[in-house]
Amino acid sequence: MTMEGKSNIAYVIFLSLVAALGGILFGYDTAVISGTTADVTLQFGLSEMSKGWYVGCALVGSIIGVAVAGVMSDWLGRKLTLLIAAVLFSVSAIGCCLCAGFNDLVIYRIIGGLGIGIVSIVSPMYISEISPARIRGTMVSLYQLAVTMGLLLAYLVNYVILSNSDTAVYGSAFLQKIMSSEMWRGMLGSESIVTVLFFVIAFFIPESPRWLIVRGRDDAAMRVFRRLKTTADGATAEFLLTKSSLDGETKSEWKALLEPGIRKAVLLGSAIAILGQFMGVNAVLYYGPDIFADAGLASRDSSLSTVLVGLVNMLTTVLAVFIIDKVGRKKLIYFGVSSMIVCLVLIGLYFLFGATLGISPVFLLVFFLLYIFSQAISISAVVFVLLSEMYPNRVRGIAMSIAGLALWVGTYLIGQFTPWCMSHLTPAGTFFLFAVMCLPYMYIMRFKIPETTGKTLEEIEQYWKTR
């Protein structure tokens, strides 16, 4: 038994699963766009840049969401902030389904982006703060698993609606419209089912005990620790450990960010967050059907291929959940990113020579699936774990918002400019560029980021303070 004391693992898992539901909404809202771009572009006559704006507008909301998520969660608490995110998702899903025109659609997508940005920070942060060190990586990885489940759910919904759009007959003109003639409405609106579930069940989780201590609510924090631990001594020990990490802290959260060690942690976290987006993951998620169609696959085949991408992404994340606390964060990165580089180069070579050599598009799909496996077991599984545990208790909300802001800026740029890159750099040049961007990521992870596996949040905090 460690100084943490024995934990009530079943209760920790329950709380982690509830918080991870936000990841399903994140994943669904992110991926559902891929099945709607062609129809929305056709219906509203979008240009190349307008199409990029349609895909990227939600990311503008995400950038705003992460910018305010830390301050909001530090002010209102982690739980209430998650409930606010659930409301934003609901408004977005229903609004997109019922919107009157393209401008309204963009506004509701931005509102959904706000929810994405908020849960991308607060859900993993909450899980990190209620989990014992020895299984923290696994618990936070449940959030990433939920994201991949949301991705797969979106791909499946898109595929089912697309497959039935020409033949299905619905009992009302409204359903016929949203599920057939303007099926993008049904794709975007289906998310509302999950948003209601998330909103209801989030009422049953307690506030983060570490946030309660930061806010001086020691009695409430002790009550939560007693539920998280199996013994009163374990709860007291955890409470005192967290409390001691704050002793002597009189600086404001913003001033604390300027301390050399903390500043370095924030800068490095922001660097790996933004670089991870320039390695091509979201280009595949947002434009998968378009990329597969460019390679010669028919519309339904390209949509089915995207479902396979989502399935591999989710199953690989299941594997990552079970091994991240055994193998370690950095070893997963070394293996996964090295494999990503190889796959991206092979994809680029296919676009250069595949048609000339008469190579089947199936080979491209194989390369993509290997690439998805590599990223899912490495950068996607690790990034939110690292960002949720790198920062001290007092500044965790603000620091994660800064790193999250960098992540979503990178995601926006990929969403906005991938169509331009595919057109002007060619698909081959685009994927070669993604491969090159893997190199600085590997350097930072190898030489600048410590291994955090098995360490308490307070031990990680001391590492940065002594740097």
C-alpha cells in the first residue's frame, strides 16, 4: 500500500466513466462533420475556403471554450462546468438540425465547439484529480476511449443514414427531410440523445476534492476523499498530502504561471499539444471520406472505410487503456510516432505512384489503418493524460486551458487548410509534411518531458518546481 492509501476503485471508475461521457460528445461532434461536408457544400454552394470554414468554425468555438474552461472550472468548479458544456452540446445539436440557413448552421456549430473545448479540458482534469496515481493513466485514458467511441458512433450514424437515404420512407415530411433529402441535419442532430444522458448523469458526481481544497472548503473535500478511499486513515493521508502541496502558496494563479519551472511545463505542454495536430490525425478524421474518394473509392465505400478507421481507433484505444500505466507514457510515444512516420511516408508514396503502378486503393486503406493504430496507441492516448497531470493543483485549470488553446489552434489550422494543402501541395506533399512534423514532437518527448507514470500529482508538481 502506498502513502495514498487504498482507493475505492469501483467508485473511482464510476466517476471516471461519467466524466468520460463528455469525451463521447467531443468525438461525435468532431467526426460527424466528415459525413456532411459533401451535401452541405452542394446545398449551399460553398467554395473551397467556405468548405474549410464550415469544417473549421466549430474549432473556433473550441478555441474559445478552452480559453475560458480553466478559469470557468477554477471559479465554478469542475462539476458545474461539465453541466454547462452538456447544455452547449444540446443547443448545438438541436440548432444544427433545425437551422434555417448556412450562417445559422455555422453559429450552432460554433456553440457546439464551445462544449468541445470545455470538456477537452475539464473532463480529463476531473478524472486526474479523483484518481490514485497507480491507475491515473488508465482512468484518464477512459476519456480518450470515450472520444474514439464518439468518433465511431458518428461514423456509424453517418453511414447508416447515407445507406438508407435513397430507399427509406419516413412517416412525416420532417423526418424525410432530416434523414433523406437533407440528411446532414439528421447526422448533426442525432448527438442530442447523448447530450441529455450526459447532463442527467453528471448530477450524480461530487466536486473534485482538490478543487475544494484550493477553494478552502476542507470539510467538503474530506467528505469526497472518504468516498474515494476505503479507510478513514487513507482519506486523511490523501487530504494532508494535497493540503501540504498548497502550503505557503500565496501567489495568484496567473503569477504562479510565471515561476520558471511552471512556465517551462506550460510551454512544453503547449508545444506537444499543437505539434500533435500537425501530424495529420484530424485531417483523416475531418476529411477521411474526401481523401478516400480522391484515391478512387466510391461514396459508400469511402464512408465505410471511414467507419473502419473509427473502429480501429477505438479498439486500439482500448488496448492503450490497459497498457499505459504498465508500459509508460514515453515508451508508447516512441513506438507510435516512429510507426506514424513510416505510415505517412507510405501514404504519400501511394498518392505519388499508386495510380501509375496500378496499386489498389485497398493498400491505401491498410496504410491509413496502421497509421490510425499508431496514433491511437501513442499521441492520442497520452496527450490528455500528460496535460491533466503535468501542472500543480493551484494552476491546473489555467495551465490546461493554455495547453488546450494551443491544441485547438492547431486543430483549427488543420481543419481550415487541409483542403488547400490537398489542392496546392497535392495529397502526397500534404502527407509528407505531416511526417516531417513528427520529428520535433519526438525530440520534445525524448529530451524535455519527464516520465510521469506511477507518480502522484504532488510528486510531478515538485519535479517542475525544482527545475
